[in-house]
Amino acid sequence: MSTTAIGQERQLTLPADVSEAAGLKPGDRVEWRFEDGEIRGRKLPKPKWTKAQAMRALEQSPLRFTASWDQLKKETR
């Protein structure tokens, strides 16, 4: 059985044998839940869109903002 300690910022490092068994790699996302007295995590699937694809979709969206962030802040204050 592998153990780890939780740091001051509630961060922890998964033991290598656990992360390897789960197939986790740097950048992977894990969903956590507390169930039946246990902390359980599951590897989330990779997003279907890349960041570039998502940015392109936002730029092409008719719902996008036409003002800059600074303009929006100025207008709402």
C-alpha cells in the first residue's frame, strides 16, 4: 500500500505506482469525490477540442463580445 501526506495548501503527490497503474500523465485531469467513506478519483477523458479549436470557435461565434475588456469594465462601473 502506498501512502502520501497532504501539504499546507491541500496538495498531494500521487505515488508513482498509483499514477502509473491509472495511466496518468502530466496535464491529465482527475475528478474527485467522497463516497462511502473513501476519496475516489477518476481520470477524465481528454477534451474533444484543442485549445486552438476552442479559441477559433469563440472568435467565430455571433455571441462574442465586440468591446474590449477595458471598455466593458468602464461601461459597467
